Amino acid sequence: MNIGTLLVTLGASAQEYYTPWFPKGADNAYFTYEIIRQNFGGGGTFVVQVFTKNREDIGSQGTTVSGSWSNLTGTSFYHFPAADLRQLVRFKITLNPGSSPSGQEGVVYRILPPTWYDTAV
């Protein structure tokens, strides 16, 4: 997965980054990321969205997986339960710059390997 990746914002507008597509390991997953270090000043954000698609689907973005990330209380870890995934999965990461950061504005994060599980029949 993405281990210790540094993303830097350039300018005052939001920056979007996409991870490569990877095959799903099961029908459902728990995705987890950690913010190792961030410097946005006031009001900046780090947003992760999950996308899924089948290999034969046209277009590069896929379909957004509905749901929201939850913070694991007292940590810098966030998790996302995803259900009914298609054949491929990837993440869209959006950095929204803040105001008056001290030093270079950006984030160091890691996305942990997913926990895959199938739907019980």
C-alpha cells in the first residue's frame, strides 16, 4: 500500500491525487489510513475517497463507494468500511490548503493493507 507518502500542496487551490488501481481481495473491506505528520496551518484538510470499478468499465474514475471515514479515538488512524466492491479499487486523495502554515504545507500519510472479508451467505 502507500507507506510514508509525502504530498505537498502548491498554490491556494485543492490538489487531487489518485492511487493506482488494485484488485479487490474480497467483496467487502475495511480500509485504514494514518496521518503521520501534517502541516496545513489553519483550516486545511486531507480527504480520502474510495472508488471501485470492473475491468471492462470505461473511464478512469470508477464509482464512489458510499460511506465515511471514522477516526479511531485518540489516534491519527481513520477507517472506512466498504461493501459490494467491484473487481478493482483505488483511492482519490484531496489536499485542501489551509492558511498561514509554518513551513512547507502538506501531509505524510500511509494507507495500510485492507482487511478483506466476503459477504456471508
